[in-house]
Amino acid sequence: MTTGIRNPFRPGAGHMPPYLAGREAETLEFSKILSQERILQNLILTGLRGVGKTVLLDSFKPLAIAEGWIWVGADFSESSSVSERTLAMRLLTDLAIVTSGIVISSPVTTAGFVQSKEEEHRLDFEALMKKWNEAPGLPSDKLKSVLEYVWAHVVPFKKKGVIFAYDEAQNLTDHPKEQEYPLSLLLDVFQSIQRKGIPFLLVLTGLPTLFPKLVEARTYAERMFHVVSLDKLSKEASSEAIVKPTQKGSVKFSANSVNSIYEMTQGHPYFIQYVCREVFDIWVSNIAREEELAKIPVNEILQKLDADFFSGRWSRATDRQRDLLAIIAQLKNSNSEFTVQEIVEFSMHQPHPFSNSHVNQMLSSLCSVALVHKNRWGKYILAVPLLDEFIRRQLAQR
């Protein structure tokens, strides 16, 4: 490959693309959330993997800080919701990172309870845990007490509030059998804090299963959140994501190339980055021979994409589950919502049809291995963008 020519495209989980295209409307929605005088709505960013939820969340951070907000955040892993205490510790650990620079004074008393002097200490994790241990009640009561205590010491800094921004929030769940309700605790605590006028804002990102899970835990969650659903990019935005990163370089995409890449990716941000990286590398390796930079090796790139991205997911399915997924991939609405009845009716024309109960059972199993999502009541979607295209390619090879 010719040296000195850097490939600007960055496919990967949560990697900021060289140019963030087509998310102006979502950014405007976030700005509206920030402008609330009193927190009445929190924000959820939801969508399939690869649509850019993490990237968009990262782009919100500097906007919020510029508006005078404190930003606290991380990922919610499965371990974060093992118990109510572990969730509280996740929040306090992240909060302590930004509050540890605050120095506060506490009165020190001597024998006879006479105040003699004041002792200074930082509002670090140790200080937050001391307040946690001193607070009475359940974990939710303790967490409320600590958050109110923190806000009392943040007020002098004239900040608008604190944003708790968490990715992969669909991992949060309650555990009734263990009598642990970390997801409910999160909702209860923030509703209580916000009702008291304390501007602590929740911004959560997650898969389409997130919002139904929140509402199932607490029905009032439907009124707590404004949901922004991320979808694939428009053709215009996709073109910008393809063309703008190379505008100042020696390698440029022609109009025909842009159209080809859009047809391959259908506007999904991750796939745009993946295909553009592959095309860019191929062209750079040929540029020394001054070969034409117009033809894209579509089949070869799709084969590599299948091996890198889809094959591992496909291997999670049993043979019979693959038969069901093959039927889904042949539905007219395979790239959007579909129902059990639609699958059953289509299968009637196949050698081995499915019954309603069998489809319901198998869809539940496919949800557990993250190949299908239950989008809403009676509606399902494929959990991976362009999975239907991959399946149809597998069927064509039979």
C-alpha cells in the first residue's frame, strides 16, 4: 500500500466517524431536553446495533458541557444490575469522578460537643460512601440522600445540573426471584429527585428492548422519557458520510461509487464505515499503478463483511431456527416489523411449515440470542441490520 495516505474511515463499536452525518434532528431534540427549566422528561436513544447510538451520545457530551451541565457516564454492563446496591455503586463511582475536585468543609467537635474548627476534604468516592453509610433506609433512600447532598455542594458552582448518560442500558433488569430491583430503583430515585426540583437528568441509550423494559418496571416511565429512535441514514446523509472524509485527499469517490456503496449499506452508519474502509484500502493499493478508481469489488467486500460481521451471529442459531429466519428474510417487510401470523402464513407454502405456537417459542429463543427483538406487542424485528440480506445470500448458495 502506498505510504502516507491515511484511511479516514473507522468501523467499530462506538468509534466516532470522520464525519457525523444526518443526525441534526436528533441533536436538536437533545438541545430541547437541555433547555428544560425543570426536568420533566429524560432522554432515550434507541435503535439497532450499528446505527450510531454510542457515537451520537458521545457527540452530545461537549454540547452539554458548553451549556453548563456536568456530564457523568459510562456503560451499563450486566454486572451493574446484579443488585440495587451494585447499581447505586455504579452511579456513585461515576459521580465521584467529577465531584472529587470539590472541596468542602465539615465542622469538627471536641469533647463536650464544642465546635473547635472546620476540616476540609474532597467530595470523592470515600466521602460519598460515608454519606451512604450514614443515611438510613433502603438503598433507594440512601442513594437519594447522597444525590441531594451532592447537589447541595454543586449549587455554588452555578451549574445547570448533572447529566447521567449511560450506554447499553438494555442490560438493566430487575430480579424478582432475588428480591432485587435495580432497574426500578433507578427510575424511582430519579423521579423523586426531579420532583424535588433537582436537575439530575437521565440520558440512556439501548436496543429497542430498552423502553418496553422501563415501562414494564414502572408504568410511569412512559411519561419520564422522550424516546428518539435512530434509523439508517437518508441517501443524502449517506453520501455526505462517504464523500466528506476524503474531500481533501487524493482518493475521492465518484458519483457511481457513492451510489454503489449506498446500495450495499442501505444507509446504515456502521456498514458505510466498513465498506468505505475496504474500498479506500483497495484503491490506495492500486493508486501507484494509476488504475481506474471507479469499480468497487462488491461481491468480494460482501463476502468479507459476511465473514467478519454476520457469520458469528448466524452460528448462534440452530438449523430449525435458521429455517425460520430464512422465512423471515423472504417476507416483503423483512427489514421492518413482522408478526407471527405473517411468518406462519408464508411458511404454509414451504416444505416444513410452522405453527403459531412453534413460531412464538422459536422467536422467544431467537430473542435470547440477540437475533430477533420484540419491538412492541405482537411485533418483531431482526436484531441486526441487513441480516435479511445476509440470509438471502446464504439461501442463494444452497
